[in-house]
Amino acid sequence: MCHRRFASSPPSSHLDVQSDHAAVDLLIEGLDSIVADTREDARETLDFIFNESFASAGQAKAWWQANKNRYDRDLVEQDE
């Protein structure tokens, strides 16, 4: 996995431009960054969007795979 993607900017900056399923994938990657601030920014952003706390990128990825169908393309949770 490439850890340089977020080396200079926090993952939340991607959401300023794009807030969709692809952005969530990037945030999950950010949880594995070698940069501590990036990991924390990714963790905080995911918690803000989903009201879920993740201990690892693996846990976040598993949760997202199981739950992404609950969210529309703009990451708005849909009624079941």
C-alpha cells in the first residue's frame, strides 16, 4: 500500500472536492498512513461522517463493505 498519498495533506481535504464512496476508500487508506496526523485526520473524519470509531483500516474496510449500500453517492444514509 502506498503511504505517500496523504503525506502532505489530510484525507479530509479530499472531501472538500469530493464526498462520495471513493472518498471513503481514500480515508480508510489514510488510517494506515505513516504520518500520525494523517491517521488521526482520517479517523476523525470517518467518525464524523458515520458516527463510527475504527481501531484499524481493516476494521473500517470491513464495516464499509458491509454498510456502504446504506449510503447514497453523497454519503447520505438512506432509510431502510
